[in-house]
Amino acid sequence: MAYGFWDRILRVDLTSGKIWEEHPGEAFFRSHVGGRSFIAHYLLKEVPVEVDPLSPDNRLIFMAGPVTGVPLPGAGRHSVGARSPLTGGFGESEAGGFWGAELKHVGYDGIIFQGRAERPVYLWLDEQTVELRDASHLWGQRTGEVEAKLREDHGDRLVRVCQVGPAGENQVLYSCVINDLNEVAGRTGMGAVMGSKNLKAIAVRGKKNVPMADPARIREVAMWVARTMDENHYNFHHYGTGAAMVGKHLEGHLPVRNWQEGTMETVSLIDAKAIKEHYLEKMDGCYACSVRCKKRVRVEAMSVEPKYGGPEYETLGAIGTNTGVDDLLALCKANQALNWWGIDSVSTGATIAWAMECYQRGILTKQDTGGLALEWGDGQILNQLIDMIARREGIGDLLAEGALKAARKLGRDSEQYVVHVRGLEVAMHDPRAMEHMKTNYPVNPTGGDHTGGAHARTSIRNTIGVCQFLAYDEPTTLDILNAATGWGMAPEELDEVFRRGVTMARLFNMRCGFGRDDDRLPARFHEPLKHGPFADKPLTPEEVSRVVEEYYVAQGWDRATGTPTGETLERLGLAAYATA
Ligand code: SF4
């Protein structure tokens, strides 16, 4: 008997309505384990270069890991992947919450969609039923209304819903796939792919326990998390993310005004401590997680409801400091709007920040914006722009393309102000001050994502289905995987799994036309920080080149081009993919 997975992948052709199962077998699961490798496998096998990301021939892949759905803090993660419509390359994003665990509890490890439904549909899954159902009544509805309606229709308030909001229907290129109303596979535009397939939602309800090889060890680790909460997870437990924003300001590397500045004197008005003081209703958690780091805010005066969560650090940075907005009420409202429309907060904030810088420099004027003054720090304009982007109205239609594509459409030398890696707007962690990001962004398979995982630790957690925030050390992470699966993997074998994943993603990116010249940081990060301990340590293009080449060599890729060598492909068992 297999442990940790069911050996069941659901395949759904939305064009024909055909539904079937695949059983790749234990050796395949052990070789690829979860998210990234699975996604890359299906993309390399089934999505040739000529396939437009928004065409029926793209695949939309949902994969849980072997640990997803076991009763352990952090084990509620799943991955979503496709060829990205935002970047044109490898698309992957992870989400927490309950939906991924529920999918495992129905008895599936993953779902792969292809084709395009003639009319809007949703997929209903429980232990007896797999069915595409009409979603015409849900199309155009915001996420909260869709979840409530599906729960009502199925007569069960514990139905877990993963969906696209209206932004995904409108194919905003950075729309997300959102589950449980405030958990998002946010990066690389997976929502636009889902919307392009006329797939509104996947509603799941299951009660099966994921089989575990060593449940006692899983229980022991879960108890350790609860017992050592204050020692290991104090800040997450009490504030979620965003408690350290004043620290970033003091050190001079807070993302401010499209990364032009690293400080914002008023940051304490909008950080996690301010949220806790003024608007926090409660902290909440993902499946089986005692850390409970998720904020739920309520602002009655603005009809902000706790079911949409509350702004976390990436959001506070992207639509807050990076657009110069220090109005916490406006940010709570904007956070809700992002979640009900279903748009990625990082790309939204970064694209608006790019537009604001263009306005600051006179590149964009009121003639372009329909009379809107895109001034830094205007929370009302921020909220207006979010609504316009989701609806693709006015200037929002241009901004819905993401910062890089928008700049290329606009011209006027505006591309130099886009802060992106391979078309993905960079997450809110400055590589000029954070070594870990300097060595991640330029070579990360998806581009400027801090959780995408060029590094082993991040990548392995995404792959096995465990949250990045849990203070598990590397041996414990491996222990958890082995307790779930019974594989008895050694650290070296898990390291090969990581290498297999990044190398397969590399092959797919190369197929899509990306190469050595794309592995770089944007010009903004070669400007010096202005204040603090990193101000006199400029990050040069030569330094980034060195980092990139070292990564290539460490992965067994050609030092000059980043092409995986034949020897590496043979060792990882990937030779067939290179020619797929
Ligand atoms: S630490 Fe936070 S984000 Fe991670 S699983 Fe727990 S509640 Fe979810």
C-alpha cells in the first residue's frame, strides 16, 4: 500500500467534457514527489512552444504534495501550474488554506485541465462524484458570493472552493486562483488561464484520511509545534507577517515608491502591529495549523469583512509602501477588493507603482489615464485602479497586462522603470539588502517570486506540500516526508528531487525562449540604496552574473549558457525531456 499519496491524478478535458484518471505509480511519485516536478512533467510532455498560454491547449495543473492533508501544522499547501500568460514561461504558484488538504481527503493527488468549456462550468468532486456542472449563474460573481452559493447548493458549509474571480474571467494577466476566499496561488497569472478555460471553480468535499506510514511521528512533530509556539513562532502567531516593516525602514530596504526609496517614516501606521491594534478581529489558520498566522480584519465603516482575511506583508508592501499609501483603512479595503476580484497583490501593486512612477516623470499624463492623477500615496486612486484593472476599464486595461507588457505597449522609454525578473514583478524583498533574494530572483524558475524556490529549502517545501513559515529544520522536514510516505529517503535523494524540479523548469523556460540574458536583476536594483547599512554596498551587474554562474555550475548546467549538461540530464533521469 502507498502512503502519503493515492496514485490518482484526475484528468479533465473541458472541450469534450471527458473525465478520466491516471495512475503514474509509486516510482514516478518518488522521483517527482509533488508540485514543481509534476507541473514541469506535464508542461514538457503536453504543451509545445506554439501553445498560447490562454488557448485551450495550455494545461492547468493542480498538485498536492505527499504531506498535504496529513494532520500536521503547515500541511495545507498545494501548487497550481501552467504556461504563464504573464511571463510566457514556466508558471507555478502555491497556496495554503484548506482546499488542497480537502482534495487529498477526496482521494486525489492532483487535477489537470485541458481544453475550454463552451459555457462556464465548475467541477464538483466528492468521494462518489466527479462532475462538470453549469456555472452560468456564478460567472461575473465575486468570490465571496460564489463560495456562499456553492455551499448552499451542495447543502454543506464545509465544501471547499477554489475559484477565479471576475479578474480571472476578464483574463487580467496576473489574476490568481483563490481558495477559501483569502488563500491565493497568486503569482504568474494562473487565474487568467483558469478563466480562459471557462472554468469558474472547483468545489471539493472529502472525508478520507491520507494514509501515513508513521502517524506517531507526525503527531510528535505537531505537538512540538504547539509546545514551542512562543519560542519558534511567536511573531507569526500573534501578528502574522508584516510585524518587521519598521525594521526594514530603519535598515533602509523597505520597498517604497517603486523601489526608488528604502524608507517611509509613516510605516508604523500600516504594519501588522497597527492592524492588530485597530482592525484585527482574530488570527486564523490553515488546515491543521496551530500557528494560526492569518489575519482577519473587520472595518465596519467600509464594509470590510473578515472572511476576506487581512493584509499580509506582501500586500502591505506592494499596495502600501511601494505606492506610498500609508492609509490603513484604504489598504484594508483594497485587500478585500483584491480577494473578491481575484488579483495578485504583488503584481497589482508593482504595476500601479510603475504607473505612478511614469506619472511622476511625466511619461503618463492625465490624457492617458482618463483624467486620473496617479499621485503617490493616494489610497482612493489605489482602490479605483484596482477596480478598473479587474474590469479592464480605461487605463486599467493597460495595467491588466502587468508592468512589463504594459510598458512595451506604452513605449516612451518606460520599460526601464519596470521592476521585474523574466516578466514577473519582483516580490517585496530587496535583493540589495537580502543575500537570500539576490541568489534567488535571477535564477528562480518563475522570475521575481520570493517563494518560487531557486533554493533547495523553499523548493522542497513547495514540492512536499509544507508551509514556508514553519520552523522545521531540514532533518525534520525530511522526517515528515518519510513519516508520511514510508520511503526512508536519504537527504541526498531529496536533494536530487529539488534538482530535478529546477532542471525540468529550466528546460521548459528554454523551450519558451528564455536564456542566459534573462537571468538578471532589473536596473533599479543596481541603483544604490539611500540609507542604512546597505547604502554603501551597491549591487553590480557583475556580482549578479557571478551569482548566476555559480548557480548554473551548482545545478550541473553549462556555466556560460545555463543549459543543463547531458551528464546532468542523465543523472537526474531527464534525458527524454530535453527532446520532448
Ligand atoms: S503558518 Fe500560517 S500560512 Fe503557514 S500553514 Fe500555518 S496558518 Fe497557514
